[in-house]
Amino acid sequence: MSARKMIPFLLLNIVVSSVVILTILYLWDNREGGSASTASVPTTITPAFLPNTAVPQPEIAATNTPEPDDGPPVHTVQAGETLGIIGQLYGVSVEAIVAENALPNENIIAVGQQLVIPLGGTSTPEPQATAVPEEAVLPTPIATQPVGVGEAVVAITAVIGPTQLSDEAVMLTNTGESPIALQNWTLLDADGHEYEFGQVTLFAGSDLRINTTSGVNSPTALFWGLNEAIWTPGETVTLQDSTGATRVTYEVP
């Protein structure tokens, strides 16, 4: 076959090949488009982090505070205090403190003494004070002081009811400026009777009564325990300190 006769076959072959290629490409494009159109796109988005949420706070259980003791307070006497000062501190009267603690003398209290304060401080109305007659003279309160500070002067100021056992007594007075301890001091008469003091403190400006008869001792009164009177007019009363030295004498009127 000559070259001229082969040219139509070559052209036909080229046309057929082109159609086949175009057809393949068309089908291929349609397949990719369909796949893309039918592909399912995930709609669920997983969050990268959780949003802030309120954290529930634990409930704090209320605690019941113990109620304070309803009993009255107890005050320990300090140096320099009087019942008036203590009464003002708690808002109660001197009379109420004296009655609550059965004090024999509102002017004599000791350092370290414990006093029950009535009425629970200021929570209870203070009792009305009893009016004092104008002619009555109230003693000046004596502030407590440590024993041994300043000068103390002890004097025998009287012998009451000599020769009468039920009334007979010797009166001591501290006329100095500070209290004095009388422990192991001795009171003597001319006939050899001796009374030795125990742990007794005589405060400045206060009196102490030594009764000849028997009885119950108190801060302001002591009892010798004798069964007969010993003091007679003209007799000398002698007071000696713990060393045996005579501190003061007194002649019974």
C-alpha cells in the first residue's frame, strides 16, 4: 500500500483515539464530581476544650458556738483594789458583793482573795442602793497592798469590858500606811496568859479585836478561847513581835 492510501487510515485512527480519550476524561470528570457531591461531610465538631463550668462549692455546716457559762464570774483581788473599784469594773454595787461573799467588813479584803461577783456582771439590773442617813459616816475603803511595803504601826487602842468574859476584848489598830503580818506575834497579860497569832494580816487603818472568850475567828475578830476574864483595871497589856521584842504596851483604865 502506498503512503497516499495510508493517510486516511492514520487520520481516522487519530480521530478515534481522540474521541476515546475525551470520552474517558468526561467519564472520569463526572465520576469525581459525583463522588465529591455525594461525599458526607462530618458535622460533628469535637471541641478542643470544655467551656468553663461552675464548680459546686461544698456547703459549710454551721457550728454551734458553746454558750458561755451562766454562773457568776469570780474575781481575784489585785494589789490596790477596793470593793468600790471591783464593783465599778463589773457594774455591781459594793453591797451586792459583800452580801454574795458574806464579807464581815466591806473595807477589808486581801490580795489574792477570790470574790464571787453576783448577778452575772451587768446582764442583770443592779439592785437599788439603800439610802444612807445624812448623819451616817461611811468608812473610807482601804486599798489592798502587798504585806511588807511601807511602814506599819500597831497600837493597842482599848481593852473592852474588863472582868466581863462575854464582852472582854483587846483592840489592835494599824495606824501606819501599810499592812503588817502578825503571824507568831504574842499578846500577854501580867499573870502569864499568852495568845499567839496565826496567819493574820492587819491592814493599814483597820482594827482587830481579840476576844477573851471562845468563838469563830474572822478577818476582824479573833477568839482566845479562855473560860474566865483576865483583864483587870491597872493591868498592863503587852504585844510582842515574832522575835520576842516588845512592840507596844497598854495599861487597862
